[in-house]
Amino acid sequence: MNKKTLKDLLDTKVLQFNSPDFISEDPIAIPHSFRKKEDIEISGFLTAIISWGNRKMIIRNALKMMELLDNAPYDFII
């Protein structure tokens, strides 16, 4: 693959993945739902741990986990 082909491919992927429409249906939406840096980091880590399978299942299970943590993962851990 030459540089131009690679650049075109990567530019296409940026347009595909770097959009709010993609984020809303991806597990990355879980850490995006928090404002506190600590909650973002912890929810991202915990979501990554369970990220195996299809995206809808991962999101459903991550949301359930955040609910068990009272939607404040940092406060729960501390």
C-alpha cells in the first residue's frame, strides 16, 4: 500500500469514526457521558475490561455497571 492510498484510507476512517453519530452507538459513549476526569478515566477503564462481543451488548452491560456504581464510579471506588 503506498502512502497516498494509506492516507486516503485513514482520512475515510476519520470521517467515519470521528463523529457524534458513531460515538453514540459505541462503548466510548460511556466515558463520554461523564464530566469529572476521574469518572471518565474509571468508566473508560471498566468499559474496556468488559469490551468483548457486539457493541450494543457492551454498552448495555457498561451502563448497568455504572448504575451499580451509582453513576459515580470515582466516588464509589474512593
